[in-house]
Amino acid sequence: MSVWREEKLHSAWRAKFEVSNLVYEENSEFQNIVVFDNENYDRILMIDDIVQLSTRDEFIYHEMMSHVALFSVEKPASVLIIGGGDGGILREVLRHPSVTSAVLCELDEKVINICKEYIPEIPGGAFSDPLARVEIMDGAKFMAETQKTFDAILVDSTDPIGPGEVLFSSSFYANCARCLKPGGVLVTQQGAPIFQGAELRNSLQKLRRHFAFTSFFLLSPASYFGGNFALGFSSNTSKKKSPLRTAPTIETKYYSPEIHTSAFVIPNYIKQIAGPHD
């Protein structure tokens, strides 16, 4: 008999994945972490019954969160990643030759250790790169206490429930703005607009209180159900400046200058869901 894992992000419907091989499961101090194989998606990481990544399409999310931000900044050197314990964002950030420091702040060290052991292709060698530094602590606490500033802050969080909820607060966004260098960019995870429209609207409203320019862009990873997936984009520079500042110089699977620009073209129905935006 087949064994299935059910994603439980949305209240009114579910998505099931057949488990061809259960690789690992553990309840950490903060959450349930599961790694399993699936015929269509290859290897999947689930946290609290919500898909975080599949090795079949992880590059879509990781490339877009990383490269849309970093190619919007002139020679980014210092990058902060909040969350992102799987290492995929860190991997992509370190591909930028101008980056001299990448700090990853992850609440749950178990996520890092499990991914390094059971999905090593996601981080690659990112965690052992001399330019990388890992901080194991609450991301909101880190932002409230740090006096460092960054060219880009990438919030690769879980959804705004449980441990990730604080990373969608106005006070957290205020600290991100404080720690962003002039010309810097903040990118945030905002979910599927058609099902999580309130999350997107609320976040955009909070972000506008602290940044000169706030908008969002879209991508469509197959393993993230609900169609288009949104990432918030905020900057302390004028909205008259184009998001694409630097010509891409690295080889990618999904990201391109054309994708970068077109990702900010928002369908009318999503504009209506999100409400007024820059």
C-alpha cells in the first residue's frame, strides 16, 4: 500500500505526495522536519507538513530570491539571510563575485544539519565557504540586536504561522530597514497571492512604513501549490530607479535579465488581491 504525505498549508484544500522512500523524520525543538523521496519531485523537504523545497525545482525559488535582489544592487558585498537553513539561498548568494560576507541566521540548527546530510546538493559547499557565517538564533532577535548593515537582506522564512510569524511583523521590517545600506534591497517570502492575499496585503502595508519603495515580484515553482508565488521587494532608494542595476554574469537555470524584468509585471487579478502598490 502506498504511503502519502499531505501538505496542510491551506485550510480548505490539501495536496498529497506519494512517499517512495522516507529518508528522515524528526521533531526538533521548534518543528517537525521530514525528508522523503517522490517519483515526480525527487527529494522533498517538509517542515510542519508544508513543502519547503523539492530537488526537482528548488533552483526557481533560490535563484529568484537571491539574484533579483543582488542584481538590483551595485556590487553587493555584504548579504544577510534570515532563515534559509537548507542552504540554497546561501549557495546562490556566494556565486556573486562581489560578495565578501554572507551571514545566515537560522533558528533551528537541525534544519541545517539534516539538509547537509540528506540533501547535500542544496547547499553544496556553501556552509563551509570562508565567506559564510552561520548564526543559530531567532531572526527577529538578531535583527533587533545587530548593529551591522548589509547590501541585501533575504528573508527565506517559513509561512507566518508558528516560529516564522514574527518575521512578518512591522517591528521586524523596521529593523531590516535600519540595517540596510543605502541602495540596499530587502526581499521577503510572501506566499501564493490567490490563497494568501491577506498576508501579501498586510506585509506590503507594513513594509511601506519603513521603505521608500516597496513592490513584489512573481515566480511559479511547481512544488509550491497555488499558482503564482510572491516575493516582496523593498528598497530605501527612489522607486524611479529600475530594479535591474547590474548585468548578470553567472550561469543560471531559471533567472535571466528578461525574467528579472518580467517578474515585476503583475496580472490585474493579483494587483486587486494585493491592493495598491508602487
